[in-house]
Amino acid sequence: MSMTSSPTPGDQAVADALIHARRSGQVADATGLTLTDADQAYRVQALVGQALDWHSGAAPRCWKSGGPGREAPLTHAPLPPAGVWASPADASAWPFHWRGIEAEIALRLGQDVDAALAQRLTPETASSVIDAMAVSIEIVDSRWAQAQQAQALLKLADLQSHGALVLGAWQPLRAVDWAQQRCEVQIGAERLAFTGTHSLGDPAWLLPQWLRHATRDGAVLGAGTAVTTGTWCGLPLAQAGDLVRVVFEGIGQAEVRL
């Protein structure tokens, strides 16, 4: 994949730390490393993905996108395919440093989307390019020793602290009253319940911004590309050995053994 501008020595220093962390399985020390803007963080994402050959020069097939509210900038990250699994999944052998849990809804493109189409979409029309939805569990992790205390842009460079993604069965897209949508999360013996707690009000609201970001360098996202759209449950922590199950009433469920 190309990048919107050429990488700088600062980009490369952060990328090198993340590449070493992923290859070694050890966390990297973020001390002395800083990024100045989101574009720099996205260049680092691309450098890491290229070095580890995650997408073999093609457009990524799975993404995460989201933000704390409609007034805040959204962030986006392409996900390494080796860490995207169908539910039920067994992640007990996966090298997590820690295990934050996000209960989410994933959306799937029903057609190819290029930059021109992405520019035309609005939050009201963007669902026209989506054919399916699924319950998903994002396992949040970090390659930084400072984890959630690392600089926000360093977390964005680290795929917004992505660890792995579990996808439930795809269901045909239909209208949902998201304000009334119930979500139940089980982590080991703990059970949590939520109603209407998506930060954007509607998971599909982010589609135009995500698609414009993902096609900004001329990439075409193919039909079947998926995006997970942000947590409904905050970020409760799980432990190795926990069974995590997420149920969205009327939509489906996903589960993973950690």
C-alpha cells in the first residue's frame, strides 16, 4: 500500500520499535518516542504492515474504526489477518500482553468501494454499500510497555491497541433501533449488560469517514471487506483462561476462550 506522504526518520523509529516488538513477542519502551499528528501514526501503521507483509500489497480485508463521539476525530486501523478469527475461537495460544474486551458490531461491504464512491457517501446513505453485520469481540492489547498510558498517537500507530478480532456469524443487514439495542458481555464468571451504549449512536455513522480514509491512496476496498465499529461495553479486562461471550439481542453472538 502507498502512503499519503514519505516516511520520516521519526516514523521509522516508532515503526522499528513496533516491528521488533511483534517479531520478538516483547513489549517496546515508548520512552523518548513521540508522534506529532495522526498522519504520522498512519504512516507508521503502513510501515509496520509492509515490513511484516500483512496484506501482500493488497487492500486490507478487515479494519477497526471508531471514536468517543461524533464530535471527536475518528481513528482507523487495518488489522493483521492472522489475528481475525471466526467464533467460537480459541485464543489460548495467542501471545497477548493484556486482554481488554470490547463488544462490537462489525459491518461488511457488499460491493467494491473506491475513493470516488467513498466521497459521495453520507452517514444517511453509507449503509447502501453494506450487506451484512455480525457480533464481534475485539481483544485490546499493546506492544508498548506503557500500554494504555502511552501517547495517544503511539497507540494509534500500534493499530489503536489492537490485539485480535473474533467475528460471529454474518447476518443480513437490517434496520436496528440502536438506542434500544441490548448487549450482554460475559467474562469468566462476570456478566455485564448494556443498552444503547455505542458512542456514535449508530455503528454505521462512521462508514463515510472510514471509507475515505481507507481509499485515500487509491486503494479499492473489495466486497467482503469488514470493519468493526467500536465498543459498547467500555474496556473490561479479562485474564488468560477466561471464556468471553458477547450477545447482541436479536443479532447474534461471538465467543472466545483466552
